[in-house]
Amino acid sequence: MKKNKSGLIVLLIIVFLFVLALIYLMPKKTAKRIFQTTGIVEATEVNLSSKITERIKALNFKEGDYVKEGEVVCKLDDEKRIAEYTQAEANFEVSKANLVTVRAEVKKVEVKLEDAKRDLDRLSKLFEKNLVSQNDQDKAKTNYDLALADLNKAKAQEILAQANVKQSEAALNLAKENLKDTVIISTISGLITLKAFEAGEMVPLGATIITIVDTKDIWVRADVEETAVAKIKLESTAYIKVDAFPNEEFKGRVVEINSEGEFATQRDVRRGKQDLKTFRVKVKIDEPKGILKPGMSAQVKFTPLEIDTIK
């Protein structure tokens, strides 16, 4: 009886160990159904450049400083631009005054033409009645023709004067913009990550002077293989870690999944097999501290219920 009982206990132990072995060897899914990949931290970045070629008069910030939208970050030498604006403004005023003078001349000639027309009409009627000579009528006609020519000439001068006003106004607006361009204002709030020039240096047109990163508008860009991208859903939660802050974990959400594959991650030389493509996934990070920087490498964990561990 004791032997049978001992044998049964041994049998149960063997069965128990066998079941444990099966459970251990069976394929498993992670408790949290996590898929992990790598990515790069990115952010909204603005390069402030010069629209004119000029020497830097002052730089109000340095690398690492925080700048607010609308603040003046750089001033260029404006002495030449002020002189150009003053001259353009004077030319504009002269052109407007000239137009006024020409228009007054047009009105004067118009009155002269009206008088000549009345004289011609009057003398023509008198000539029909033989009350004036042919010579008198011819003189009236000549005076009328001369007045008409003067009016055409005056109107041509008016057109030219109007064109001069428009041209001088355009030159004034250009000078105004050039003067305005000597003051470079930040278009966003953010951290200055690059100062490419120093005060006193000449800046070429279009050259970047300051680079500003909006550290509150930050995300991770991950290139996910096609075998995994179908398991990632928009608005699903993700968690991000970076080497610079190993004890910090940042929460994010998937806001964009590219619909087209990009470069191949593997070159498959087996016949009938295609190269593995990647799809760009954008994860917006909720990170109000502003400590993450563009270019940092990141580990991204996607945790929606639909995602299984990738074998």
C-alpha cells in the first residue's frame, strides 16, 4: 500500500515537472504586449537667416539661451540702409510733387483747348456768313491744333510722372524692407542650438545666423520594418527612453505612420524574396521640461493591445 502511494506521488511529480517544461518551452507573449524599436529625437527647427548682405552689429543671445517668439535676436549694420531709405523717401516726395505740377499743367492746357475750340466754332460760323476772312478762320484752326497738341503732350508727361511715382514708391518700399531686414526677429519660441556668426562679421545673403529649436514641439522618428508596422496604430501609446537620461521615461503617442515604404533594411538575395522596407512612424512626445534634444538616439516601446512581441 505504501509502495503504491509512493509510486503515485512520484508519478504526480513527474507529470507536474512535464507540465512545467511544456509551459516553459511554449512560445510566449509579453505581458504588456510590447514592441520595441529605436528612433531619433526630432523637433521643430527654424534657421534665422539674413535677407541682405551686411555686417552684424549686435547678437542678443548665445547658444543655449531660450528666446521667445518676436524677440530681436540679431541686428545688422543699418547706417547704409537708413541713408538709402532717406534718399528713396525724398525721391518719392519729389515724384509726387512733380505729378501734381504736371496735372496742373494738363488742366491749364485743357482750358486753353476749350477756349480755342470756342473761337474756332465761332469763327467758322462767321466765315459761313462771310463775316470774317479765310485767314481768320485758319488762325483759329491753327490755335486749336496747337492747343490739342499741347494737351496730348501734357497727358503724356502725366503718364510719365505717374510711372515715376510708382517707380519711386517701389524703391521706397524696397528701401523700407531692406532697413527692416537689418533687424532679425525670432519666429518661434525655443532654444538656440547654433550661433553661426559673431558680431562684426559680414553675413552673406541667405546665410543662417541662428538656429532655434522648439523643445516643446518634439517627437521621435522611428523607421519600422514592414513586418511590424501593421501592428502599430495611430493614437496608440508609446514610451521613450534616451541614453542621456537613463532613469527617465517619456510618454508619447503615435501621430503619423507613412503609407509608403522607404529604403530597404535588408538585402534579400534569395530568389523570389523581396527586400524588407521600412515605414516612418512619428511619435509625439509629451515632454514639458524641454530636456530632450534633437539628434538624441531613443528606444521606443509601443504598447497598444494589438501589438505582440516580434519574434
